Amino acid sequence: MSQGSVIFIARGGLGDTVRFLSALSVLRSRCAGRRIIAIARDPSQREIIEAAGVADETLIYDPRLLFPGERIAFLRRLRRARPGLLIATYGNVGWWTKALSWLSRVPVRVGYAPRPFFTHPLVFDPTRARWDLELDILRSLKIPLPDPLPPPAIRIGEEERKENDALLRSRGIAPGAVLVGAHIGLNTVSHGKCWPIGRWRELISELLRRRPSLRFLILGGPDESAVRDELSARSFPREALDLIGLTGFTRTADLVRRCRIFITNDSFLLHLAGAFRIPQVALFGPTSERVALPSFYPAIVVTGDCPSRPCYRVGPPGAKNYACEDYRCMEKISVGRVLEAAEKLLKNSDH
């Protein structure tokens, strides 16, 4: 492997970034003593990378927001770091990643695009698990992979733990309570991956009837405000705490880590719970669980019975990636099936 600093371009969504953290920690240990520079597309992605400690410096580069002169200045900044290795961390590479990689003049470049963009070109197969595609990056560099790979070391400070302790106390949750995490909504871009919110209410109400001591943490990002309105309108049980948008990544990670089990759509929080090896019920509709989930996630997958899935048409009406009126693949996931899976995980955790 070439010497010099290492650049990795964090592509994909937030869940893709979390999923790749274990592999990045292996890269970090292999490149001990070398400066690692991460390139993120937005502050949320940068926060994840910094919390995992897999880079010495994290830069944000969004080509949609930069003038040509700013792009050139960014490229010069990278060249001054004298990098010896560049990797693009996610599958099918877009035009700006190709251009940035090629113009960087880094001697060893690994990514899913042909030469001359990358010196170590990889072939993107959309039917393969994303996890395997990501590990191909390390395999191409002949980096030994521990089996199993260690979970990512997401750093959660004492101050953040205390803030979460105070938050839970203020909502009437005592230390030692059995917590069940839930990610009910997604942003509008991922509209079609959401299980109907009325089913969530039925599920939580029935679990509370069977296990009154449970407490639910309903988590999500600040761009899910519409879900908060739905929670109020449908009168969710008071034992289900609405924490949507109230915590940043590190505090959210701490809350997820405290959960006995997690129930979620195909989302960023699915991968965060998987990173912590939290048993979870994962609900999949238009997307593929075979592609999204690493085999080491302790997950029970529940899917809708629809012959056209997976289709990856998940957008809201009017969007380019909009597929159908009813998203029947999610509609066909019954409360009973999710309840059965959640009960199984809770019983296993009792022992």
C-alpha cells in the first residue's frame, strides 16, 4: 500500500455510512500513523464519522453548492495533504466522485468506476449485499479482515450520557426500565419505506397490554416533523416517548444502545442498532433486505407480500422515484407478524 495520507469519500446515505464504520476502523488500524481525511457531503455525515473516530479530519464537499473556483481550491487542499490512497466508500459512483478522484492525482485510488478514475476499479453489482461490496474495497488493497469484524467504536461522552439520563428522568423513565426503540417515520424522500403509522399505534398498544413495564423511545431526525404531528393526532400511549429530532447523532446512538430491542423501517437507525448488535425487527417493503443487511445484524426481517418487490421506488407522489398509490408491500405487513417477532426477541432477552 502506498504511503502518505489517506482520503476516503463517504458516499451514500447516513445508514450506509454507519454500516461501513467497522470496515473503516479496520482501515484505520492498518494505516496507523498515517493521516486520514474524510470527505462528507453534509454536517450529519460528518458528525457520524467524527463520533466513530475513523478520521483525523473531516471535510464537507457538496458539488451542488460550490462555484468552480471553490472546487479548485478544495482540490488543491487535498493535494497539499500528499495523499497516497483514496477510496470511495459506497457502490455506484457518481460523476463528482469520479472527477474528484481522477483530478486528485492520488497514486492509489479504489472505487466502483473504471479507469482512469480509479487505479483499482471495482465492478458494482446491485444484486449483491452492500456490505460485501464495501468489504471488496479492503480486499482489493489486500487488507486482512478479522472475522467477525468488530463493531464500530462510536464515542459517547459522559456529558451526553448525563443529558440523556436527565431527559429520560424528565419523562418518567427510571433507571433499569426495559426500553424498546422505534423508528416510525422517514423523511419525505423515503416515503414508501414507512409502515402505516396506525399500525405502529396498534403494535405499541398491544405490546404494552402484554408487558406494561415496557417503555418506548420513538426516535428520528429533525426532518421528520410530520411524524410528530401524526403521533399527537393519533393519541399514542404515554409510555411511548416522542423524541423525534430532540437529540443529535451521538445522543441518539446512546439511546439506541440502551434499548433491549429495536423496531424500525429500512432506515439509518436500523444500521445504528445493527452496529450496536441490538436485536431488532426490521420492516422491509420496496427495498431489499438481502442487499441492505449484513449477516451479523441480529435482526428478524418482516416483509410485505408483493410480487414486484424490491423496486426501490420509494418517493412521495410526484417524485421521480414514486412507484404506486398504496405501497402495498408495506401495507401487507400485519401487526400480528411484527408483534410475534417483537415478542420473540423480548422473550430471548429475558434469559
